[in-house]
Amino acid sequence: MKPLQTQELKVIGVKVINLKKKFNSFFALKGIDLTIDKPGLYGLIGPNGAGKTTLFKCITGLLTPTEGKVILNNTEVNRKLLFQKNVFGFIPEDVGLYGNLSARDFLHILAGLHGLDKAQRKKRVQEIVDFVGIKYSPNKIVRYLSTGQKRLLLIAGVLLHDPDILIFDESLNGLDPVVRSHVSNLMKELSKDKIVFYSSHILTDIWKLSDEVFVLNNGLLVEHDTPLNIIKKITKNVYYIESDEYETVFSYLEEFSSIEKIEIEGNKVLFQIKSKNAIDESKEILRKVIEKHSILSFGYYEPDLDQLFIKMVSSNED
Ligand SMILES: Nc1ncnc2c1ncn2[C@@H]1O[C@H](COP(=O)(O)OP(=O)(O)OP(=O)(O)O)[C@@H](O)[C@H]1O
Ligand SMILES: [Mg+2]
């Protein structure tokens, strides 16, 4: 997408330092530190109530942190300053569009708020409508738009001022597969020269799209890495034995000193081997198990995304 205007050289980045947010006596964020210092797609996941929306609202200055600070493009967050500097665009998870405005008027008013004059507005709105791929009539009244149509309009709205940082809270949720894939592609395109920080409960999207993933649980950041590294960390040297006698297999495996961690998932016993020679060790363990128990299958453990998510957030519960 063509930038709105030639912009001065600047550092694109989000820095969150020891961020805490307390509601009454409850800490929704308990000390978050994170740095994003280059364009890309950054996913934020975590269970309901983990603090994702609170984090986004603190980053965008909608909530004032109880402690700590947020720095966007080298400037500490200050609502007024950020708006003037056109640093970010935020789509909250619960945004409503209730007005009797047409989609066109909605975009023109927003563009006006960002200081574009009439001639600039017309050009910019058309550019953004084309980029976002809004195909419906611009005369449609925003309150009657469908969920997907609204989402595209909101995305168009936050792109008008060409911000460096886009924060999308659950912007992929509630969309049909075609629109979701369209919005995902837009986000990927935007992430070439912008930071796109987004949350979603749709783990396939998060895993497929994100350059890096942040995992928030109970107000704390419990994981941050590339999707591949996270999967590797969790599944490294983990094997499974499927058996109808999984409980006795579990007890038997507890006797092996080379096994670091054992757990049951359905009728499978998962075990992580700490030996350097994990493959050979796993074969040896299997051989011994087969001598005593009947098994249904054995293999390298490849969790599905839901299981991966549960593992990430359950190992960090307080
Ligand atoms: N204004 C508020 N006043 C009191 N408590 C709040 C407020 N906003 C959020 N909370 C609490 O802070 C915690 C984090 O909420 P938050 O909305 O950030 O979670 P989330 O990760 O976005 O969850 P979800 O996936 O359901 O959207 C929750 O326990 C919530 O009840
Ligand atoms: Mg939320």
C-alpha cells in the first residue's frame, strides 16, 4: 500500500516495561515485559480472562497502567500525542458501529479527524477501500452492515492515517472462512512494513500466520517465540504409548530414570526423555514395556493445536 506521505525516518516498535494493571484489588496484568522491534505479524493467545484485551488497551493508552510503561516508536504512550503522531490503529474486540452514517461518510469523517482535507480524503478513502477490498456499496448504513462487512470497514478506518502499528483484538473471530482468509491475507500484506499485533482464539490462524507468538496466562507472559520453536520446545523428545492398560503403563514408566515427565492423554501415556540419545532410549523403553503390557501404538508425540495451547497455559497456572 502506498504510504500517506513521506515520513521521517523512525524506529518502529512496541516496548512494554513491567506493565501491571489492577482493577480494584485484582491484578489483570502482573508485570509484562515485551519488545517488538520490527515489522511482522505477532500473535497473542491466552485463555479467556488472561489479560489480552487489557494489555492491548494499555498499549493503546485506553487504559492507564497501574505500574510500568508502554513505549511506541520511541515515545511513551500518551493518548493525545499518539493520536497526533498517527502511530497506531486499534480495532477493539467489542467495537460497535451503531451510527446512521453511510460507510463512505464513516471513512470520510475519520479521515477528516486525521487532518486530511476534502481532496486528500476522497483520494485516500478510495485507495483504502480498494486496498481492503470493500466490494459492497459505500452508501450502506454502517449499523446494518454484516459482521464481515463491518470488520472490513473498521480495518479500512484504521488504515486511513497509515499507522506503523496495528493492534487487532480478535479481528478474525466471527468471520466466515472466505472473509477470514481475506482478512488474514490483508494482515500478512500489512505486516511487510508494519507491526501487526493481534489476538485470536483461532489457533490455526495464529500458528499459520504469526512470525512470533506471545502466550499470556493469568496476567503473565508465559511464552514468546516463533510458532515452530514453541512446538519444538513442547514436543522435544516426547513419545507416546497408546494402551488400554495406560494406567499400569504409566506406573511402570515412572521407574525409568531417563524419563523426565509423564502424563496421560486419553488412553495414551506421554513421556519426555532427557537422555541425549532419546531415540535409542525410547526404543529400549518400548521394548521393556512390550514385555509386560499390550500396547496399541507407539510414536513421536505430535499434539494438535488445542493440546499445545492447553499445555502452554496449564504448566504455568498459579
Ligand atoms: N474494567 C474492568 N474492571 C474490572 N475487571 C476487569 C476490567 N477489565 C477486565 N477485567 C478483568 O481482567 C481480567 C482480564 O480481562 P481481559 O478482558 O483482558 O481478558 P482477555 O484475555 O481479553 O479475555 P477474552 O479472551 O475472554 O477476551 C479478567 O479477569 C477481567 O474480568
Ligand atoms: Mg479479550
